[in-house]
Amino acid sequence: MSIDKKNISDLSINHLQSILEDLKKNENIFFCYESIEIIRKYISLKSRYLIKDLKKKFGNLYIDYLNLFHFIFLELVKKKIFRKEGFLDISIINSILSLKKWTKISSILSKEIDNELSKLKSHLFSLKKISLNYDSFKQRFIFNYSNLKQESQYSKLVVILSPNPYSLYTGSVIKLCSHFSIPIEAIIVRRFSVKRFFEESKRDGYFYLLKKIFYKLILKGDDNLSYSEVSLKYVFKRLGLRNKNIAKNMVAKLIYVDDFKTLNSSVLSLKSNLALFTGGGIISDNFINKFKDGIINLHVGNLPMYKGMDTTEATILEGHFNSIALTTHLMNKNVDSGPIISKYLFSADGYSKIGTIFNEVSSLFPFMLIDSYLGLCSKRYEIIDQNNKLLSYYILINFKKTQ
């Protein structure tokens, strides 16, 4: 069987039927894996509009694709294929739960998945609290004020990419740039438009997007209301910032854009070779290539193991309580796949809510971003290529609601 498939459009009905037959016979499992990963990623990514996308790609054959996806996953579960540490891969379970919304899953598959989830729950509760393991990655984030002050002599002209005019993250980064004498050439701010609303609702779902708008643009606070003693909002206040409107806290040039894909004349005229990303969605190759030295991003997840979305939840569901992390990296055309700069690892022990974890670690975002920037300028940090053959995660289905 060929393994040169790259996306769902490359998988024909005949190819999927061959995969199914091989799984039933336990043959060519290695060669099946690449195609199964394409299916898994596709179902997870298109979860909310799977049928619409299938119809667009395959017309009336969409129902055949849907059925074959179902039978392929059934074989994976029945034969305990693709397990992690004795349990079915959580990313496979998530894809099946996404598929469950669009097709009547067989009682066999439904029962097997319920059993897997029950075992997973028992396993997670049985795990003892564990201290952080030694991680071979050397470039750990440790905020050292004196060192950063010294390194500020190496700072270069920088551009900041912002998701909206009221971003606490952007505002905090601007303040730290001022404190460490980092010259800002411009802030590129993404406008909120009707087109952006529908693009992001397609990706995140209306409920999640409306919550995000409520918390960030109306309350102008943290991402969620979970209690935490420190958060990005706390840092914003402690940095002495009063007005949450970016324009009121800086003197650098503001450039408003509809997205981070098209280079307008104002962006093209910028001289900076390095940019700091504080949110705002997908960035095109053209935008990335505009900055010769790269765009630094902070990812909530332990790269290269946990790329994509809901990586904290995925890490915990896989029982890796001690492997939750923040990772800074240079952006490239693939999601969370660019060279790594630094990491901050911590444990989930002691937390009762995911929202609390996120609020607390978000307080480190601006400091870690600036540390990575100055660490690159001073050559304290090297950029380290990552393994891009590992999984990417997508929005996880609420397991409780699907049972």
C-alpha cells in the first residue's frame, strides 16, 4: 500500500477499503498508520462541519466515506491498535467522539469506547502524585531580571502582532519592552470583523467564541472566570498599566489589518527583522517571511509532543501530569512546528480546574516572550529544530456529554 498520501482528498474509497481489510487481517499496520492519522486529523479538525466538508469534497460519496471512517475506527478499538501506555490513544477516542455526532455508531464501538473511557478515568484517579521528571531540554525559562537588563544592550527593533486593541498580553509585552529599552517599530493589530467572527466560529464553535469575546473584549480580563491568585490581568495591573487600550499605552506606530495573511503597504515598509506574536490567529508564509529573523510565539503545550489545541487537557488525559509546559518557538507555515527556543515545565498536581491552570501560567506569557527575545538577541538561546512527526491535537470533545 502506498504511503504517499498527504490529505483527506488523497484517500479514495478503494484506498480506505484496503486499509479496512488490512486492519481486519492485521496486515500492513505500519503502512496504514499514515492514512489513519490523516483521517484522525481531518475528523478532529472538521468536527463541527464534517458532513458539509465531506459533501463539498466527495459529493454523494460522502456517506461512503463516513461509513468507512466508522468501520476503520471500529477495528482500531476492537483490536486494541494504537494504544498509549495500555490505553487507546486519546486522540483516536476524540476522533470517534467527533464522528459520533454525525453517524449512528454501532453498539459494539460505542460500548468499547465507553469501556476505554471508564478505564482511562480509573487509571487517572489511581495515579500517584509525582514530581517533575528530568527533561533533557536544556534551555529552560528562568526569569532573571539582572541578566535581562544586561542583555537589553543587544536588543533590536521589534514588531508586535496583537489579536485586538485590548489585549492584556500585548499591553504587558509593550510595558516590558519599555522597561528593558527594547525599541518597538510598530504594533500590528488585527481588526475584529464579521468575516473574522465567522472564520473563528468555524474553528472554535459559536459558544466558545462568544465566551472569548465576552471575557476579552467586554470584561477585558482573563480568558475565563476560574479563580487564581495570579493571572495575566494581575500582571497587567502590577506593571502599572491602567488603560487597556493599546493605543493609550504606547507611542509606536499602530497598523490595523484584517488578518495576518496579506501584506499591505504599511507592513511591507517595516524595517524590523524580528516580531513577537501575542495572538490573532493563522499567519501566512508571506507574513512570516517578512521578518528575516522570525516571529516568536508562545505555545501552551510541551513541544514537540503536544502541538495544536487543548494540549493541557490532552496532557492530563494521557496521565502526564508532570509534563505540562509553555514553549516558545519561531513560527513557520505548520502549526506549532517551528524551532524551539525555551520551555517552562510544571505539574498539574494541586489544581482542580483547567481554567485555573491557564490563568496562572498566563501570567508568565509576557515575561517568557521577552526572555526568549532577549535570549536570541544575546545568543544565550539557540534555536533547536523539533520533531514534526508527532501528533497535533485539536479541540477535545466533552467526554461527559458524549456518553
